[in-house]
Amino acid sequence: MSGQKGIIEDKCFNFAICIVKLNAYLQDYKREYVISKQVIKSRTSIGANVSEAVNAESKTDFIHKPGIFRKECAESIFWLKLLIKSNILKENQVLPLLNDTNELLKMIRSSIMTAKKNI
């Protein structure tokens, strides 16, 4: 993640802010508590694990952490799609969040492959 580290960190943090706001909207206006909690947990976990990866103790630890947030990205995509399919939110409300998560997932996969090659 060396070259993309700052970009990924910034993306994760900014996206976490969006998810916190989405969670507040879902709870305050849609009275939706279960899925909103899952979205915020999975999506903010990505940023937390990125922060841990930046301070990894070894290359193995460094590779392990992105594997965790790759899984959290996939889980976030599931919950965001569920918000659309269950008619809690409209697709146009969620699509930017889905696109950002998919872009981040691609960046993470690329970083993992690069780190593995450098071992």
C-alpha cells in the first residue's frame, strides 16, 4: 500500500464520514436501525483496519490487515445493495457510495498483490 497509502487512508476516512451521516439519516428519517448499524460497522471498520495496516509490525501483518478490510468492503457492498433492494433507499442515493466502495476494493486488491510480490 506504500504508494496508495495516503489516498486509501483519506478515502476511507472521508467515506466513513459519509457513512456516519447515512446512518443518522437512516435512523432519524427512515427509522431503520438494523441494516444501518451493519453498514456503519462494516464500512467504518475498513478505515480502522487501514490505520492498523499503516502501522503494521511486519510485512505479513501488513498483508493480513488489507485482507480484513477487503472482506469489510465486500460486506459493505452487500448491505448497501440490501438498502436498495428492500426499498429503504433509492438506487441514486446509494450508487455513489457503492461506486466508492468498489473503487476502494480495487485499490485494496491491487495493494495486496503489490505487497505480496515485494515479499
